Amino acid sequence: MSDNEHTTVRIVDIARMAGVSVATVDRVIHNRGKVSEENLARINEVLRRVDYRPNLIARSLASGRRYTLCAVMPRFDPGEYWADFEAGIARAEAEAVRYNVTVRRFCFDQYDRSSFESLLETLRREEFDGAVIATLFAEMVEPFTRELDARGVPYVFVDSDIPACNRLAYFGTSSFDAGAVAARLLFDRLDPGADIVVGRIVHRGDAGSNQWRNREAGFRSYLEAHAFRGRLHYAALRLDDEACNGRVLDEMFRENPSIAGAVTFNSTCYILAGYLAARRRDGVRLVGYDVIRRNGEMLSAGVVTALVAQRPEAQGYRAVMALCEWLVEGRAPSKVNNMPIDILLKENIPYYKNNII
Amino acid sequence: MSDNEHTTVRIVDIARMAGVSVATVDRVIHNRGKVSEENLARINEVLRRVDYRPNLIARSLASGRRYTLCAVMPRFDPGEYWADFEAGIARAEAEAVRYNVTVRRFCFDQYDRSSFESLLETLRREEFDGAVIATLFAEMVEPFTRELDARGVPYVFVDSDIPACNRLAYFGTSSFDAGAVAARLLFDRLDPGADIVVGRIVHRGDAGSNQWRNREAGFRSYLEAHAFRGRLHYAALRLDDEACNGRVLDEMFRENPSIAGAVTFNSTCYILAGYLAARRRDGVRLVGYDVIRRNGEMLSAGVVTALVAQRPEAQGYRAVMALCEWLVEGRAPSKVNNMPIDILLKENIPYYKNNII
DNA sequence: CTGAAAGCGCTTACAG
DNA sequence: CTGAAAGCGCTTACAG
């Protein structure tokens, strides 16, 4: 007692000070009720006075409480955008095992909205304590979150935000400003009168994502503000049809010889890059998004001028961690977390993936 | 026993399987010796077979082991480079309290080598379990680390690496390549024949840091590789003497009217920026390093063309975490961790500090 | 509404 | 060289 050199105050200390047992203190700390007005007030007073900080390690060890999260995200192959996102999820999961947290992946086909629909059907029958949701199909995410609200399950958005929803947090970039950054990178090195090709992937039944639209708006807004006088030409490209893309682009370049710039608003700029390299159109500046393997190679090769990136690993990591902190410690994250917009050139890309977190 | 649904195997389980007590298993796990050959072999075999993973939470709770780290770094005012670094240290510390880790800051004057010398004298009398060292005064760091080696104290370098030392890890950028990135950003928008001002801070007895020299070498190497034909002019500037700097630069610009670019290799480009803004020399492109407050303001204002940054918070954070993981879990980090080299323009700087980690 | 007691998985004296 | 027992700070039935 006399040589008690505890610097931290524990539940037993609180109990002693308030003249009750540890169980009663525990009830107050967790608002479990069943405590007399009098004890409640007294304990709360002590708690406040000593600025009690629970030892989360001990709590986790004692409670044995397990948390299951789900990550609702597009399926991916190695080297693709969502693979990086998943790496962030995995890293967070590795840290969170300490708190008995596990993350289940639920993947859909980002080019097929019905796959998302049926995934939601599956999720309706699953039990979980929190969710990370990639909001590619915003119209369907919104009603689903109403159900999660009703179930009292917290969820975090990534990719693009839907402010109308009751999300615990959002992690992603400002798509509009990421569009402006791409414009700056392209326009910096372009004659204001040059024309620009905008590569656009066409696939079954997708009207273009939120993100695509917002990036394009930011891009156009920058051009307008900087006296751009050229024209934008939209090229309808296909994911897996090089020959067809070649014909489309050949014609476009033939008809518009003043094209000197190119851009895509999703992560598929390697398609345009492949074309430019094949046709040896060195004079065309190309800017795109995301450091996926194929884009990175084209940047290093000097075919792509610049890439704009959004730290997918950080998005995955922080989304999971936000959920953990909320569930385990009751600590609420900031609602809107606009991540940095990264600029990659040939010179700095070798180091980009060295701080995956 | 029958409905034992433990998915994780604990020390008692190991003990039971090996037919010994938990204390003996503990001895083997921690190589404390005093175990018979026979038991040692048997227990190790079981450990291997079940792929035993200790519960670090329980370990930390039970051992009550405390770790003291020190961070040896330059003193700073708010908004300066090392303030960001310290923020990373603080964030890591907040996470590491779980493992009874605390970090003590030991600061020196980065413009005064004798202050570093006397700091080392202090450190010789201190007890600690690990150190993060900013290697600005490399010549003095090296002999000091021999002493740490002798004491068996692990240390991590930040800022610039000293490969000759026995460091646990290094976190920082490749200064050479960061120099090339600055050159690219400047040169991209410059006539190959234009002249460039290199701002250089002169202060008592500093011959220029490692980092400064390496960045300059990378910068020059890029220029050479890209047919730069202009000249570099070195301007000796002072930290706190605007009037003097003005005179120096006025003369330089008067004598060299073809100067169209400017660069600094440390975080003081706001000095040159202030001059360019005051004299309304809008035509001069300026590139510098580090997103400190004053630089960021000049970038947002359009006076600075681009900043090259090195994630000081991430350096601080990861340096501390590397030490924690090593001490607590015995997990060794990669030795050389070259951090990403970030590029900041007016358009993406607003979001840069949103993912401090 | 309340408290005594066991237990989370590991470590640490202590006695042999 | 070995093991029984207490304890880290918290939670959880359980009995009152």
C-alpha cells in the first residue's frame, strides 16, 4: 500500500475510492445499468477526477470478444487497383488480430451491377459487426445502408463518398480535385490549342462511375480556368480488344492531327499507352490514374507522362482501423477523410510503394 | 476438455503436449536456458509443429516490461520540418503505450554541431532501450553508434543513411533521386539554355549536410543527362536577414538576366520565394523541398512551382514502430527503407497532410 | 442493485 | 533443471 508506485489508476483503485466493488465500476464504465443513482454519481465523479483510461490490452484479453468485419469490394487479379486496396485491408487485419478482429472479403464484379446486387443479397443473411464498402454502385449502396442502420452495424465508405448515408467515415480522394491535378499535369506541357483524347472504357450496362464523372468535371473545370482552346475527343475503348481500340484511335488521330494530349479517368491508361507505344506517337502526352502494375511499367518506360494516385492501401488500412477503433475503443474517426492526391513521374515512381500503410 | 474449441494454441497446451509445466515452456520460448536437452528438444519440436504464436497482449500485460526509447533530433518551432517528424513520433508513441513504450525527445540545434556533441555527452549517461537518430551530423553519429553497439542498444536512422553503421533500420528518401525529381520538375518547364539560381543557407561552421550534397548531385546528374546548357549560380543566403538576401539576389539577377529557374536543396525555399514575390519576378520557376508551413503557403500562392517532400511524419512513425516491433516481438524490419518521394503542386497540396502516418 | 471469484494467456519470483 | 502459484487489469457468470 505504502510503496504502491502505480502510475496508472486501475479499476480496483476506482472501486476502492468509490467504496464499491470492481464489478459495479465495470457496470458504470460500460453503461450496463443496474447501478443505484448514488453509486453511479459517485463512481462517475471518481472516474472523471482521476481521468480514468482503461487498459485496452487487459480488456481485450479478459473479454475474449471477437469482431467480424466485412470488406465489400471488387474482385481483382494481382497487379490491379483493388489488389493494392486489399493489401491495406490485410495489413490492418494483421494489426487488429490483437483485438480479435477478423475481416471477411466479399467481392463483386465491378463491371456487372447484378453481381453487386446478388452480393448484397448474401450480406443480408450474414452476421457481422462492421463493414467497409467500396461505393462503385452508389445507387444500390444507399438503400443497403438503411438496413445496416436498422441493424446498428457501422460501415465505412471507400472510393467515393455518399454524404446522404449515415457512414461512420469515408476514406478516398476528392475526385474533382484529382481531375484538376490530371489537367494540370497534362496542360503544363501542352499548347493551349492542342486537342486531347479522353479514353473511355465501354462495358455492359455501366453508365460510368461517380468517380469518373467527378474527375472529368474537375479536369474540365481546370481547362476552362486556364484558357484551354482545344477540343476533347472521346474514344470508346474496350478492356480486351486491342485491335478494335487500335482502329478507333487510328481514325481519331487521322481526323484530328492536332491531338497532342491524352487522358483516362480510371486506372486503364495502359490501354492508351500501349497504343501510343505501338504507333510510336512519342509526341502525345498521356496522363492517367493509379499505380497499377501495367500503368507503372508504362510510366517507367516514358510512354505515360504522369500518373495520379490515391493510396488505395492507405484507404483499405484506414477504413479497417477506423472500424476497429470504433468497435474496440468507442473512438469515432473523422467523417470525411480526403486522402492525399499523389503525383508520380518516371523519376519518383520507383519508391512509391515503399510506405504501404 | 471435449468441447475445447480453442482455435489458438496456448502455452498450457504446449506444456501438456510436451509433458512439462508452463514455466519450462516459457524458458524455452525465451531462450532463458536452464532446461534439459531432452525437454528443450521436445518442446521445440511441439512449438514448431503447432506453429506457436504467442499472444503478445497477454505477454505485455503479464510482464509489465517497460521500454524507453529516445528520439535524437533537431529542435524545432511549430510549422518547421522537424515538427512534422515529431508528429509521427507522437503518433507511434500513442500506439505503443499498449506495450509500455515511451519515447523521450533529445533535441539539438541543427545549425550548431557543438550542441550535438554535448547532447551525445548527455546520452552517454542515460539508460534507454533503443534510439531513433537523425543523422545530420554523420561524422559524430558514427562513433557514438559504436558505443551503442557495445551497450547492445538498437538504433534506427532517419534523414540520411550511414551504411557503415550497424543500424537496425533506416527510414528516409534517396537524396540523390530526390535531387533528380527536383531537376525534372524545374527543367520540364524551362528552356534548356536558361540559368538557375541555387539558394544556399550559410551558417556557422556547417559544411552542408549529406543530404544537401546528395540532392545536388542528383540534380546535376539529371541536368547533364538532359542536355541542360545553362549555368548554376550559387546564392549565399541567410536564415534571418531578408535585406542582405535581397541585395545578394538583386545583384545576381542583374548580372545574369537569363536566370529563369531557382532551387534550394533544403527546406528553406520560402526565402527565395519571398524574394521572387517581393520583386514580382513571376517568370522564375522555383522548386524546393518539404511541405513546411511557409513553403506550403508559397506553393498555394503560386510563387513556388513545386515542392518535393519526404513524409517526415511517416519517417518518425515508422522509426519508432520498427524499434517497438524489434523490442517487443523480436521482429526485425528491413534495413533500408527508402520512403516515397512526393511531388506537391498547387493543385494537390491541400490534401497532403491528410494521411499523417 | 451488488460483490466475490474465476478466468483471459502469459510472466515471474520462489521453493525445491 | 523443474513446477506450483500468484499476478498483470479487466470481464463475466453467478449467487445473493
